[in-house]
Amino acid sequence: MKELLQKHKQYLLTGVSYVIPFIACGGILIALSLTYAFHFHLLNDKGAPDPAQGPWFVQNMFTIGVAAFTLFPAVLAGFISYGMAGKPGLVPGFIGGFIAGTPQLVEGKNVSAGFLGALVIGLVAGHVVNALKKLPIAKILRPIMPIIVIPILSALIVGFLMLALNLPIAKVFLHLNHFLESMESGSQIVLALILGAMIAFDMGGPVNKTAFFFGVAMIQQGNFAIMGACAAAICTPPIGLGLATLLARKRWTEEQRESGLAALGMGLVGVTEGAIPFAASDPLRVIPTIMFGSMIASTIAMLGGVGDHAPHGGPIVLPVVDKPLIYVLAIVTGAVVTAVTINLVKQFTEKTATPAK
């Protein structure tokens, strides 16, 4: 069992190694274009930064960044499957990941399976391909199996499976939104904890977006506290993980330390996806840790009366935040808690090499 889990971790790491450049490219380009829009007060009617109002270079930089982000679920799933099954795994993995990232319209809202869906379907695709490889096949058909038969059959199986799952998943997230609406009149602390956990759980995926758009809807109703809690939670995972790689450099690989620097930059402009490379390679330790840090940040923001007038998060929205000092305190506290916690978790759960006698 332990060996099986180790193998699956390696499959995830394969996907992560290929997807990191897409996330870094998309996140940084989007962040730069949003920063430009904020600096020059290019805002839409909801008060959010709008790069489309900027010069052509900023507009296209934003478009390229969005394209890189749009590709990452397919790339992640494709190369997880590739790590398991070799080249025949690429086609079903890419297709399954693409479908996982494709929004479904339910009751006027666009939701998708996102990052977690891509993670799961990548593993499924790899197992499907490996199963197809074991089928007894006539010798004359063997040369075309890896280039025609297996890609087509596996793409159909994985594609139909992901298409079948997308709508039920979308409905689950719609119910989550209704749940948040029912919580709005209850305990502020409980609501803040839930929002923080949801924001960090899938780092820009459907659970994150459900909490985020709930905050946006509350802005339109004149309630800025919900978005204030979300805004503090949004940047905590990437900043916290980036900080962790600086505080305990020996516990992280060179690739992870480079991802940490990119994560810090994305966190400063409210791009939660900067935490994805860490979560994809080590979900069982990273996801609970970043959820904990974001819950701390969102709770401090909520109790401190932080209000965010723009539908965005991170330090970049500081000019339009009520109680800015508490907002900064919430982010710093959440990030430090995240960094210290993940390093402690790694310290007590990773094996230490036995010194030679």
C-alpha cells in the first residue's frame, strides 16, 4: 500500500513539473495586467480592475495569461496520465483535464471541476490506459494499439466519464452557494472559517469560485465584509507557501524554491493559483495547511471589520479596503501560520536519512 501511494505521488509530481510554467506564466501575466489596471484606475462597473480598458499591450498580456491558465487543467491531467502510462496516456489525460476545466452553466452560474477534477481524472486516465495495454490483442494489431486504438478507446472512456461527472459536480457547487447564502445571517466567525477554507481548498477552482462569487454578490448588496474575508484568504496560500520555502530552504527542492518565489509574486496580487504546484505534488499535507492559514486570515478580517469594495483579493486591493491595517495583519498572520505549519508538518512527517556508521 505504501509503495502504491509513493508511485501515485510520483505520478502527481510528473504532472506538476510540466504544469508549473503554465501557472507561473498565466499568474504573473494576469497579475501584471491587473496591477496596471489598478494603478491607472481602470475599473469596471463593479469596481474590479479591468485590463480591457488599458492599451493593447496590457489587453493582450491579460489574454495570454488567461490562455495559459485555461490550459493548465489539461496539461496537469495529461502529464499525470503520461507519468503513469507513457505517451498513450497523453490523449485521454489532456481531454479529461480539458473537460474538467470547461465551465458548466447551472442556474445562470458557470462552474467546473477545475484543478481537483483534473488531478483525479489524470490518475483515472493513466489507469484506464494501463488496463487497455493488458488486453489480449492479435499480433497484427499490436503496432497500432499505442498510436490509434488505445488513444481513441481511452479518450472515449475518460471523456464520457468526465462529461458525466461535470454536471453533478456543478450542481454540488451550486448547493454550496445556497448554503453560504443561508449562513450569511448567522455567526460571523463560522462564516469566515467556511469562506477561508473554501477559498484555499482548490486554489481558484470551483469551491474557491463559489466563495469568491458569493463575496462579489454581497458587494452588490452593500455588504463589503464578506469580500474582505475572502480577499484576505485569497492571497494567504501562495504567500504562505512562498514564505515557507524561504524560512526552511533545505526542506524544499530547488524547483519548489523557484515556485515559491513565483507564488509570492502571485500572492501579492491576489492569485491563489500560485499555491497549486505545491498542492498538486503533496495534496494531503499542503491543502489542509493552506486551508488552516486562510481560515485564520479570513476570521481576523471578518472580526476586524475589514471591508473590500473591489471583487478581488491580496495586497493589491489595499487602496479600496476598509480597515487596511487589520487587513494587512490578517494576511501576514495567515501567511505566517501557513508557512510555520507546513514546515512543521514536513519536519515531523518526512523521513530523515540515517547517518552512516
